[in-house]
Amino acid sequence: MNGIELYLLAQKLMAIATESLPEDAALRRVTPVAGLVLEDVIRNPGASAAAVSERTGLGPDHVSAIVAELAADGLVETRDERILMSRDRSFRISDLGGIDGALAAALPDAGAGAVGEVAAALDSLARHLEPGRLLRGITDFDAAYRGTPPWDIGHPQPAFAELARAGALSGRVLDVGCGTGEHAMLAAGLGLAALGVDSSPAAIAIAQRKAAERGLDVRFAVHNALDLGTLGSLGPLGDQFDTVLDSALFHVFGDEERRRYVDSLRAVVSPGGRYFMLCFSDRQPPGFGPRRVSQAEIKDSFADGWQIDAIEPVTLEVTDPAGVLAWRASLTRT
């Protein structure tokens, strides 16, 4: 399938969506920011504007204004300060046709095998469109930390806490993409020299405050994960580490940035040093969140200069109680 054919297929799929839900023209007017509020209401029916504000990072007045616009379009309704999806818009997921059905309608002359091939091609295309781009800007991350982002659970990931109990953390520890610093503080609590770095100034400020409140000796700094070789400029810990922890950073990178990230890690992990990484697994169903990662992708990314010790299925804890199906990869720098 070439680019023109893909474009024509997309137009057909859009036509199917429009014909299937003709009354939902209002949905196409929803801005990305309003979409955050709408998604939160879907996930948390009956929430107050204050609760939506806390989870999305938007100001309470901003949320209230967006809710008023969504209500005017008949998408939500309010009852006693609770925000709910409009009852007129309720439907069961079984009321909608599946992806294969939509593709079959878009390709009426194709057999079942061809429809399956197109579905596979679209899935492959989605994997290579680098959805992580949406999460990379410092401003975007800072906006997330005005509330409580899904990955900020207020304690170390159980999969990393298990490593700590097993004595797998040692020497100088780097928590890369540290967020609000729970894993750097986990290492510091074991008496290890620890540094946490993140591209978000807001996250680093929170981490520094938490460390001071807990009386922990740990350093935090704003720094680019793609340029770890310059960490020596930050102070006495230098730029070589025995243990590197990565909780939910690797999976935000697209293919080119992923290569740069691995090169960046190679520059700071001492020979024999360990790198532990948690990322979304391709076992997690498609949908909200960053790019899913396969075991093969991890092995390919770290084929040069690394020994893969283990890639294990674990649960990545998030603010959603269901959690995320993830991989815990353990590697040694050769």
C-alpha cells in the first residue's frame, strides 16, 4: 500500500465513522485540551470540577469553562456539581462494529485475507509514527505535574522495590527520567550515592522538596536523558554510574531518539554496571498511553555493548488501579 492508497483508505474510514455516528459532529469540535477533560469524565463519572482539575493539571476555572462548553454541545451534563457523560450519548461498545468490519466496508472488493493484511499494516504504521513525541516537551511534562500524572504514584514501583530488597542496586545510582524522585530516594535510603535527572523543572522541584522532607541525601537536576555524557558538569558524582534505573522513560522515545538514548546510557554506565528498565509491554492492549515495546525491540536496541540478563513480565503501577502490563529488563554493560 502506497501513501496515496493509505490516504484514500483513511478518507473511507472517516466517512464510515461519520455515517455511523452522524449526530456526533460535536465531537469533531472538541479541542485537545477539552479532550483531556472529556476523557477524565469518561474514566471518572461523577467527578467534581476540582477533582478533574487535580488529575489533568488544568485550573479549576478552566475546567469549569470547558465543562460548560461540552454541556452546551450535549456531551456531558452536571448534577449537584458532579460531571457525567450525557445519558443521550450512552452506548455499549458492542453497538459499534469492529475494526475488521470497518476495513471490510472500506475495501468491499477485498477478501478476508486482504482485510487482515491491511489491519496488520495499519498496526505496523501506528508503531512507527512515534506517538512518544506527544510526551517529550518540557512544557507538556510541566503541565502534567500541575496535577498528578498517571505515572506519579508516590512510592517506588514494586518491580524496582523488589530489586532493592534483592540487593541488585549498588554503587553510584542514576535515576534517569526520575520524575518526582521516588527511585533515587529509594537508592539513597539504602545508603547509596544517588542522582535523579529529568527534563521537567516542575518534577525536579517536587523531588527536591520530598527529599528534604524525608531527610535524604540525594541530588536532583534538570538534564536531558539524550545527553547523559555531560553529567560530570553537575557535581561530585561524576558521569559514571554502577546502577541506572529507568522507570517508564524508554518507551516515550521514537526509533531515532531511542538509538540516541542507548548511546547516552552507554556513555555513563561503567563496564559491569547494571541498567534496569520498566516499560509498556506489547502485552498491554492498544489504546491510551505510550508506544508498546516488544522483547525483540529491547534486544535489538541493546545489541551492541550490553548483555541482556532478563526481560520479565511485571505490572507497572499507575494511578489507575488496573495497572499496566510491562517489561522489567535487566542488562549489564559489557
